[in-house]
Amino acid sequence: MARNAEIFICLIVIVSVVLLYIINKLVLSLQIVEAPPEEYSWIIHGIRNVLGYATVFVPGYVVFKYVAKTNYLNKSGRGVFGAIIRTCFGEDELLLVNSASHAGSTHRTLFQDGLLLLFYFFGLQLSYLSWGVLQEKVMTQPYGSTSGSDVSYFKDSQFLVFANRVLAFCMSAVILVFTRQPRHRCPLYKYVYCSFSNIMSSWCQYEVLKYVSFPHQVLAKASKTIPVMIMGKIVSKTKYEYYEYVTAVILSIGMVMFMIDTGNDRSNSTATTLSGVILLCLYIAFDSFTANWQGSLFKTYEMRPLQMICFVNFFSCIFTAVSLLQQGGLMKSVQFMMKYPSFILDVILLSLCSACGQLFIFNTVSTFGPLVFVIISTIRQGFSLLLSCIIYHHEVHALGIVGIILVFLSIILRVYCGYRIRSLKQLHQSTVNLKGQQN
């Protein structure tokens, strides 16, 4: 019985992959796909990417439904095939076993905590400030050939996502192999959703630099609280504190002042600006989903952050590699590298900064909590904005500077007010408990 099921699963995968591959090739051969209009080329590129991801996602989904319907997990044998299916779809310990010894957790002094916090602070600043500068350079600056006779721009955002994820996966996998981690029982398929949203948010982040300036992108990231509050009010009926409304209004005013002052130095038309706004909205939506889904997995399965990084990036590598191979984007990017050698160093440094940044983020959150990370991240966004304006000569006048100050002031005020309210609630609860014990 199990043998027949395994053969049928293999047939499902082969047939669905072949059919989707044929469909993708037919779509890619269309004239509008081969030469899309410049203003809306991101739409065509996005559809092409998603069709490539579907070659992996759809067969996996069909197999998942088949496994659930036939109760295959309880009938499968103990062979390699059954182990792979259980790893992907069953809530069981993964095949990856860490053999290295693990030193017990040690109690740190206040001085050691301070040194560790400084290390994480400067690590995050260095990683993501470098990443932001390199990101803008790769997507907006021309590359010259070794002879100097030819100049070109790199345009394939998906390849950059692929390169970032490959290095992040390799780094996290090596660390997992040589360190002892808690048992991991989250089925692998649950990482697929946040992996997809993660690569789409990263793709939008790179792609949007073709349509809006880097400072606009940074401020849009800083203003994610506004759409989150709106969605929370509409969907979840969430109640917010008064300070959250005040800070949201201050942030909105700052954003409007900055955009009025600077305009969009990458805008050639109304269509270009509209594309930039849509991509920013998509980035915020995908990024918000990623954070919420990962938070849910952490709460349900209690895996370590490094495990999350490893498996999310594992699926991201598969998604982007398959899509790039189908489109021929991988070969084109390699040819671009050979023609413009300076691009190779930029991609390596970009990927290294992204991977190191992920490690610093998760370690900061797990050691000092999300509040400290938010403060560090806010400071980093301010530095990113300043560096971009200095290096790439974005013009910001008095009104824009006031707008920037208002944006980051609202974020810092929001963090401080939230911390104060939580502290007061905890103090009140402690007082109530103390009185109860005395009585």
C-alpha cells in the first residue's frame, strides 16, 4: 500500500512540474513578456517570478493534500522516501542531527551584557548600513566593463534575492551542524508561506529602487505602523492606545513634508511614481505577513531563530533558483558578472551583509528583546537615510529635514510610550499582588 502511494506521489510531482514548465515557457514566449513596457515592467517580471515559484509550490500543495487525504504518514514505511515525506508534512523531529557539544548557558554580569549589546548594536549598524548603500548602488548605478567602452545597469532583482538567500542558508546551516539545537518538530511545509512572502518583499524592495529614491524607501519602511494599525482596526477590531494614534499622525505629517520637499528624483512620469507606490505597498504587505507568520511558528513550535533562518532561506533558494533557471535569468546574471567584474564583489558583499544582518537581528531579539531591537533599527534607518543622501547626492532641504526628524521622533516616541505603559501596568500588578499577599 505504502509502495503504491509513493509511486503515485512521484507521478504527481513529475506530471505537475512538466505541465507547469510548459505553461511557463508558453507565457515567457509572449511578446509582451519578452519586451514589457518600461513603466510597468515590474508587473511582468513579478508574474514571471510567481509562475516560476508555482512550479515548486503547486506540486508540493497537491502532494500535501494527497498525503492528508490518504493518511499516508501513518502508513508509510521507515525508508528514505517515507522519512522525507514525514519531514516535510509531519510534526516530527527532523533528519538533521547536531552532534557537536553544547556549552551550558552562563549568567552574564551587567558589564558583559553592556559589551554584548554594544557588539550587536555595531554589528547591526555595520551590516545593514553597508547593505543599504550596496543595495542602492547595485540597483541604481551603472557598471562599466574592464575596457571601459561599455556601461550597463543591472536589472534582475530576483537574482540579488537568490544570492542573498544562498549565503544566508549556507551560513545558518553550517552553524546548525556544529552547534547543538533544541529538537525541531515544525513540518517543513509551514516555512514555505513565509519563505514566499519573504522573497517577494525582498524583490519589491530591490525593484522599487527603479521607481523611487532610496530615502523614500527608507521612510516607507519606517511608516509601516500606519497600514498595520488600519488593518488591525478593520480585520481584528484591535484597540489602540491614544499615543499610537498621536505618533501615527506625527509620522504621516513627517512623510508628507519630506515627499513635498524632495519629490522623487527617479520619477520620469506619473506612471513611474504610481509603480513605486504600489511596490512599496506590496513590500509592506508581504513584510507584515512574514513577521506575523514567523511569530506564529515561534509561538507554536518554539524553534530557535537560527533554525528559522536556515529553513526559510532553504525554501527561498529553491523558489528563486527554479524561477531563474526557467527564465534564463541565472545565466544572464552570470554573463553580466563576467562582463562587469566589479559587480561580483558588490553581490558578494551585499549577500554577506544581508546574512550577517539576519544573524544579528535574531540574536538581538532573543537576548535583549524586541524593544531594544526596534530602537537599534530606528537608529539604523536614520543613518541609512543620511548615508544615502551624502553618497548619492539626494537633495534634502529644510522642510524635508524637519519631515525626517518628525518621522523618527514619532517612532522613538511610540517605543518610549509603549515601554512606559507596560512598566506602569507591571508595577500596578505587582502592587496589587503585594497587597493581596499582605491581606
